[in-house]
Amino acid sequence: MAHYNDPHAEICHVGFIPISMAELKTKIGSPQIDVELRGLMVNPRPQSATFTERQAASGQYVEQEMESVFTSDEAEFVERFRSMAEEDCIVFVEYTNGKVLVVGTELAPVRLAIEQSGTPKTLRLSFKRNSPEFAKVLQSLT
């Protein structure tokens, strides 16, 4: 079973912030979340991005997988992503229809993997994890 499936919407932005730099307001089982940022979110436009989540049966963990690719020659850009991969994060997945999903909570944060190659530098950020619940729909961001 897939949680969010709109065949007409594509991912247009992917944002990352360390869990320590955000306050999340939600309840377990609630499909929505409010987020208050206490720092800067890394929010570039990816060259490509995919996000999927599946749950085999009700009550089981949700398998979540994301892969996003970014290109830049800026050393600061690469370094910000490297430092992000060393921390527990939350991930914002924004779609062309305006919907924003938030992946990760204080109790179940995301840990990113990063691969770098080529010139200009191509960065691939990804994660694959089992989550106790589906990504949440962003209700407000302050």
C-alpha cells in the first residue's frame, strides 16, 4: 500500500535540516505536522529525485526510500551536504502540486548516505529505512 501517490505531481525541491535545528509538533498516528526551524534548511532544486514509501500490511513498518541528485562546483555546497550526512535529519519533499511531505521525527530521524563524483561535483543523497509511520503532510513551517 502506498501512502502518497499522485501521478501528476513530481518532486521539485528536497530540503534537509538536522533534527537538532527543528521543533516538530505532531502526534503519533497523525498524518500532519507543524515544523518550527531554528536554523537554515538546505533546500536546493535536485536534478532528479524519487521518494517512495510502502507498507506491506496494516500495522507493519513503512519502508521509505529516497534518492536525490544535485550538481554544484561550490565547495560550501558540498561541505554543507557532507555535514548533513553526519547528523540525524528530517527531510522535506516538495511536489509540483504544492504538497510537502516531512520524513522523520525526533523518535525516528533520517540518516542520509552521500556519494560524490565528477566535475562539476554530482552529489547523490539517499536513504532507505523502515519507519513506524508514513511521512507526514506539512501543515505549517515557521
